[in-house]
Amino acid sequence: MSSLYERFEQVFMPNYGVPPVALARGEGARVWDVEGREYLDFIAGIAVVSLGHAHPALVEAVSKQVATIAHTSNLFLHEPEVLLAERLTGLLGAPARVFFANSGTEANEAAYKLAVKYGKRTGRSYFVAAENGFHGRTIGALSLSGKKSIRDQFGPFPVDVRFVPYGDADALKEAVTGDCAVVFLEPTQGEAGVVPPPDGYLAAAREICDATGALLVADEIQSAIGRTGHWFAHQADGFTPDILTLAKGLGGGLPIGACVGFGEAGTLFEKGDHGSTFGGNPVSCAAALAVLDNVDLGHVNEVAARLRGGLESIAHPLLKGVRGRGLWLAAVLAEPVSGKVQKAAQDAGFLVNAVQPDAVRIAPPLVVTAGQVDAFTAAFPNILTEASQ
């Protein structure tokens, strides 16, 4: 009988290649592959499984909801979606309205459409986004992503998007005029290699948008729901966006995205302007509520400090530095060998992600224990040595 890897290759489009590990089950921060080998999961489904794998509260919430009513469409309302929207706006602490989608790229598509509508209403003709930013793979979200290798082959795009260097407030100020409808930024650039902004950059972006009348979108697909040690990364930077997009960690493993509009941006859509058959699905909303009930920010900050401290204490010629926030870090390498580090980590029983040639993304579940963090940081020097050979 052919292996699962061979079967995958025969029936799937080749856009992913063949993943190197076939996972069968998980528990907390541990996973097992189809051959029974155990790993510590330090990528968490790309910062998705906030509560780890098979968390009892998530299992209970999803099981109860799917046995009650699993789907209604947007033609009918249900209580879990209302409860979730109320919880999110409560955590945000500002008047806001919510649209639920199924993923991060769809949340950004909703934000994109809000910006288009705002631009037409106010006579504004272009968008601004950051170089090396990533906002999704659909055409609208892709047009905002400043990564030429994934973007250029699918153009031309429907809106004029102008890219500026991330973290350069002067370049942003020059690019944003009264003709700019919106600025799309990540509070930390995820796919660029977990790159945080310079101090004051996001506050400056808020001031620039206020001065010109442009909307400011904070793409928190990866950075929200406790990942950086705050419910939302922008809260630590002391500003409120006009539009916030969420996904990944919100559902704890179930597909859900959210586009949140503050103030006027929350009422730009009119009846019929946008929709989603599965967005706000009762099961996904129940999962998200379980996540919000069980994320412990105190624990996140404690183990995040332990993880960062352990990595920063490593003296190895291949390790150039550590950057990021909370349980969302990158080990920055002196050589472009992140693929080798990922493979060496896998061989040692740890799953990490070669997010850039010189950066390894480390994003364990938010329930990772101090002992599991210590096991990883103790093993990492040997992993680096193996990757250096």
C-alpha cells in the first residue's frame, strides 16, 4: 500500500508540495505523527491552536454546539455569534461592529471592501501598505501583500496599492495624502519573519491617518487573542485602528475570521454589501468563545519571558538574535539555513517553521508549559549545530 505522502501527492494540487510530517493526533503542545513519533509543537498550526490540541473546554464546546445546531447561514441569527461579537467588542473596549468570515484572508477581503466603499464615498483613489507585508492569498488581499514573489504573477490588481518600507514613519507620511483611502499594516509582520515595528511607529501611523482622513487597518490575523501577551497587539502600542482583522488563534483550530469596524467604519456596509454563507458558523463561534474563556494572559507572559530568555542566553555562531513579542518569536540566523534548522528540529522532536531563509518562527500553543519551553531551549543549541553541518 502506498504511503500517506504518496497518496497526498497523487490527489492534491502541487501548491503545498508534500508536507514533511503527517500528524495523527495531539494533546496540549504535543503531537504524534502517523508512525507514532512524538513532537513538541512549537508552531501551533501557524499560531492557530491557542489552547493546544484537544483542549477539554474546546472539545466540550464544539461537541455540544454541533449536537445542538451546526449551521444556520446568514439568513438566520443564533446566540453564539452574538455572544462572540459582544465578547470581542468588550475586550476591545471601544464602540465597534463585527463581521464574521471563515479565515484571515476573508477578514481582510471584508476590510478591503470597506476601504473601497470609503474611498468612493470620499473621492479617495489609492491604498497604502507595507513592503514584505502579508494579508492573504485571494486577489483583493494579495493586492495588499508587499511580497513580489507571491504577488506579481497574479496582477494586475483592481486597486492602486502603494508600498512603503515597514517601520519608516517618514516614508509613510510622504505616501499618505488626502487621496489615500486606507493604510493596511500588521502590528508585527508575521510572514516577513516576525518583525516588530520600531517604537512609536504605529502611533505615528495613527496620527498620519488622522491628519489625512485615511482609514487605518490593523491586520492582527496572527498577533491577536493573546499571542503577544495582550488580547490584541495594538493595545500594547497605544492606538485604536479604524478596522481590525482577526482569525487564526481566535478559533483555536476551527475556521473563523472577523473584521471589526470602529466608529464610522463599523457602519460603512449597508444591507447586501457583503456576506458569507459559513461566516459566524455556530460551531466556530462556540470554539472561539471557549478560547476566550480559557486563554490565560498571565501564563502567556510568564512562559513567553522564559522562552525568550532561554533563547537569548544561547551563544551559538548561527544564532544572530531573537525578535518578536510574547509567544510569537523568530530565531534570526546568521546564515540563510532556516530549512535546515526546521529539519534538525524535527529530527530532535520539535516542530518549528522556516518562515524566511534566515528566520525560524517559534509560536507554541498558549498553554505550553515551562517544562516544555525549557526542553526546547535546552535542545536548540544542538539543533543549530546540526543545521550548521
